[in-house]
Amino acid sequence: MKYKLTNIERRVLVVQIVLVFGILGYLFFANTPSAIFPIAGQVVSDPDFVFEIENGNTVVISVDKSFSNPIKLEEGSEVILPPGTYYWKVRGLFKDSEIREFVIESNVGLNLREGEEKNILENSGNVDVEVSEKRKGITTDFSISVGDSVEVDTKSESYEGEQK
């Protein structure tokens, strides 16, 4: 014996199907992950920044658009990126955001901490620095890597740094 659906049952079934597809469509399209900061093409001068995202759980960063060797960041993750051009996107539950590009700018910085017998010269930038030290008309050159410091004589007249 075949069971035939009544008109009311057919309408209820159609409404249920539309409702299910509507919910699935909303979950897939309305919750699209968004990459908010850094904005596309932005030049970042301070490499200590926070990615801002929406509707996603992972930030994926790479030096190439194909993301052949990606860095994946979850909430609370930290990474130090050297100066250069980067591509990034947000990974969501069902799909990824659009790909964006940003540039971390080179920053040369030297800090001199004065002491009684020796001074400390530290590289406070994000690139290795070639330093010229002038003392009594003689110039001496040396390098300081990112995050490193060196002891220098208190009698030096000046220091000049440039990107290595």
C-alpha cells in the first residue's frame, strides 16, 4: 500500500527543506571569515602588531601567494617576522577569507646605555646593523645583530648605524 502525502504534508515538507537549506546557506555564507588588520597593501613599521580577524580561528601567513610554507597562528600565538612582504588569510570553519598582502618595513635603531666604565650599545631595530664608531679621529666598524648589544668605550665621540 502506497502512502500519499496530503497537500498540507507536502507544504510542511517543502518548508522544512527550505529551512534546512537556509540554515546551511547562512552558516556557509554569513559566517565568512574576514581579515581586518593589517589592511591590504599596508606597510607596517612596528613588527609588534596584532592581527584583527572576524569569524575565523586561524591566521595563515606566508611569503608567497600559494602559501607553500605557511605559518599558522591560533589565538594567543606570537611570531616575529623579519622585514619583507607577506600574504595572509583567515581560516574559518568552512572556508578561508580573501588573501591580503602587507609589508613589514626595515627599522634601524641603536640605543646607548651609559655606564661608568663601559657603555652598552644595543640594536633596537628589526635588521642587523653595521655601526661606525668614531674616537679621536679614528673610525672603527662592527656589526650588531637584531636584539644583541655590545660593550663600547665611554670615550667614543659618536656612533652611526646603517642596515647591513
